[in-house]
Amino acid sequence: MKKLYVSNDFRQLVGRGQQRLPKILVEDKLADGVLNHQVIFYTGKEEILGTGYLSEQNKGIGWFVSEDVIDFSVAFFCELFIKSKQRRNSFENSPADSAYRLFNQDGDGFGGFTIDRYGDYALFSWYNAYVYGIKDRIIEAFKAIYPEIIGAYEKVRFQNGEPVSQHVYGERQESPFLIMENGVHYQVFLNDGLMTGIFLDQHHVRGRLVDGLALGKRVLNLFSYTAAFSVAAAMGGSLSTVSVDLAKRSRDLSAAHFEANGLSLENNHFVVMDCFEYFRYAQRHQLRFDVIVIDPPSFARNKKMTFSVSKDYYKLIAGALELLAPGGTIIASTNSATLSLEQFKKQLKKGLGKVKATLSHVDRLPADFPVVSADPQSNYLKVVTIKVNT
């Protein structure tokens, strides 16, 4: 293993439980050829601080893994997977859930990759070059601990240009297939770009829609993608749903979810339209909704405008208020890692203006997405339920 001498700030950082390493901590040592290698971190006094690796990922330069000198062997990853599997016993034994996260980067002890379960299949996502370079050991360990998984796919998310999505081992699943979450069926696909048809980190929010939040309500789902929130609402007894997304492909993908659950499309509609244009359309037609779900991408651009969660989310709240029935509920969500919960709440309050409302519930990442408390960005999901007072 290579040696890396780090700045004096390093000890304090990792002492707080931080695993993701900012570039400043390795100073100018990248020229020494340590990038995309396992390293032992040393102080200038030759004191061993621990083991990690260097590899660029987002705005970081590597990960601190252990205070001991260890080797990232197959046995090491087997031990990690045993522990992560034990943490998810409740999911594994749930008859209502067949899709959830099996391994969540540094929340499970090793940053740089995630593993999701979709029924009998696994999906590996690689986020930096070093981890991708040792993927054979990771997969060998995974197969030893999860022999019940019959096939796996991977998505390489760090390369420039076209994303890589491909089969890794075992049986192939070329056609879309069904998984279950909160007792609801969803159609997913594992080998079609970076998406799968559902975002697993929102299953607890969809669970609240299934369990009564949408009962007897008219639901509007903005930035709906494949309308998973809408399906959950319909299964939870909503009167109607409207799913709005700019992507034309979203209509067929959304319909497949409804059909998988035997739901009629008579009172569940799909609109291919920019959300701000839909605000104007709904106003002209005097449409009103009891529950409005808002889950935009962190950044988006179309021919008419650019949208940034950190600057423009309040506009979505203000627009939604015009369509909200008296006493209605807004579910406001963002997965922006760089936007803190307090900053997000400021956006929400700015959008609410003088309207009297209660921020009644806050959801963060669910239990199968463990995070590192010292790294706020690892707990990226923020979902705030807003109850507008009558």
C-alpha cells in the first residue's frame, strides 16, 4: 500500500467520524501517483492514522475507511456485507417489500458504491474509478453473502459521456419486471440508462400515501417521472391523481405501474407538460387538489427557463398554493445534497409567504439508507409535509 502524509486537519476530521475526504486534506500529494490507490495515512511525524483510498468523486478526493492498517480483500468486504445484511433484517423478512437498498456507501462502512435489491436481482452503482477497479472482489464477496440473488447489473456513474449500464453476472432480466414496496407493485428495469423506474429512497414517503394520507383526496404529482407517488396514492384510496412530467416517455412508464396493480386509469391522468405551464393551465380550468407532491430534480433546464432547487423552489410552493384546496397538504421534497434542511425550509417559507401553514412532518433517508452523522451531505433527502391551515 502507498503512504500518504496528510495535513494536520486530518486527525480532527476523521476523529469526528468523517469518512469522505475533501481535496484540501491531501494538499499537493496527488502528483505522487497515489490517485486511485489504497493508501495508509500518516502524519508528518510518521504516525499511522489509518487506511483509506484516493479517488475523485464529486467534490471529494477519497475516503477514510479504518483506523487500522487493513487490506481491502474479499474477506474484508464479506464482513461488511454480513453487517449490512443484518441491519436490514426487517426488510428481508417483510412480505410487503422486495426492493430496498442493501449497501449504502460510507453509511455501511465503505464509500464509493451502492447496491440495491430489486426482487431476486441486485444493482451495483459505482461512483469512482478506484472502487470500479476492485469491483471483482466486491462482487465475489457479495455473491458469497447473498447466494439467493440470481443475477446482477451495474451502472457506472463516474465516467464522462454516455452512462454505462450492463449485466454483471447470473441470470439476465432484459424485460421490465415487477417488485413490491409497501404492498404495491411497481414495474422496474435494470438495463436502461441510469434509471430503474423508481427511487427507492422515497419508499417511506410513498408508504404514508398508501397508509391514509391520500385517502379520499385529489392528488397532484409534479415532476412525476413514472408516477410512483400517484400509484401509492391510488392504492391508498385517493379519489383521483394527476401526474405531470415534461418527459413524453413518462406516460407509458407511469401507466405500467397502474396496470400492475389493477388500477383503472379513469380517474388517474398523465400530463406531459412543464410544471409551471401546468400551474397556468390548472388555474384557467379552476382545478383544485387536496394533496400536491413536489419532487423536482436539483437542476433542470428547458427551452424557456432554468430551474435550481437552491434558488427557485419557492416558486413551486407559490404555484402549488394557487391550486391547493382549503386545508390541503403539500409534500415538498428535494434530494439536493448541498442544500441543508434549514436552507430548504427557508425556500418553503418564502414560497408560503403570508399563508398560514404548519410544517407538520419531516422525512429524511429511510433505515436502509444509513448515513454518516458527521457528513451532512450523506443525508441528502429532505421531505417536508406542509399542512395549510383552513
